[in-house]
Amino acid sequence: MVLSPLIAALAAAVALSMGRPVLFRSPRAGLHGEPFELLKFRTMRAPTYPDEPDAERLTRFGAFLRSTSLDELPELVNIVRGEMVLVGPRPLFDYYTEHYGPLESRRLDVKPGLTGWAQVNGRNALAWPERFELDAWYVENRSWMLDLRILARTATTVLGRKGVSHEGDVTMPVWVHRSDGSDR
């Protein structure tokens, strides 16, 4: 309720700058791989031609929303619905789960979070293998004290706008799991 005025103002700004819909809805894997619809503020305009790169579609206002993580505020609805929690591995696309090995599958043992151990240790600047290692470490070591530590470090990470995007990408490159077991 406290954030309602900010959320309403951001929704209006998204509508004015990019039109409707205001929310980006994306299928993600939750606890035990159960699919749910992740909610975020839109940060990109509609494509003007097929296969237009995300970097060309990202608006200036959208880049601001991403760099400040304000685009994530609608995920509070996912938390209220019980699909997510404040701290846990970030939810990834649901189709990734079919390629998960034992390490990657560990992240599905807990509900996904608005922030997590990987986010405060590099965010999108991390390579996929590092990210999965950090998620697995969190699942094995989670506690209330660790969650409080992550929440405190999240504020510093977001305010410092660190790790918003992976080098050479708008956010994070698509995870590709190769048949030889390597990732990129």
C-alpha cells in the first residue's frame, strides 16, 4: 500500500511513453518448476520489424526503469499471490527447466525471489555458471539472517546501479546449455 502512489505514477509514465499494455507478462518457473506469470513494467516498445534486437527496442525511460530496478515493482503482486518471495533465486523462463541439470534444478527447491544471492553478487554481469552456483549456494545455506543480509545488500546494489546488464547485452544473454554439459 505504501508503494501504491509510486506504482501508479510509474504505470502512467509507462503508458504515456510506450503505450499499452503497461505490464510485461512472462512465463517463469516457480517452486518445483510450477509455471507462473511474472509481472514487470514494460521497458521496450513494440518491434517495428521481425527479429528487431532488444537493444533497439529498449526505450530511454525503460533503461532508467531497469537501471533502478523500478520495472520489478509489479512483482510485488507475484509475492502477494504466493508465487514469489522477497529473497530467493530470480525466476527464469519456464522453458529453461527442460535443460536443467542437478545444479540448476536446486533453484526450483525454493520459491523464486524479487532479489537473491546472485543479484547482490554481480546481478546480470555474472556468467550463467556463476549465477547457478550462487543460486545453489543460497538454497543450501538459506536462513533469515542471510535473507536480511541480502535485502540490505540489495539496496546498495540497486542504488549503485551495479550489474544491470551483461557486457554486450541489454540485460542477460539467453542461457544455452550445450549437450557436452557446458553453458554459455
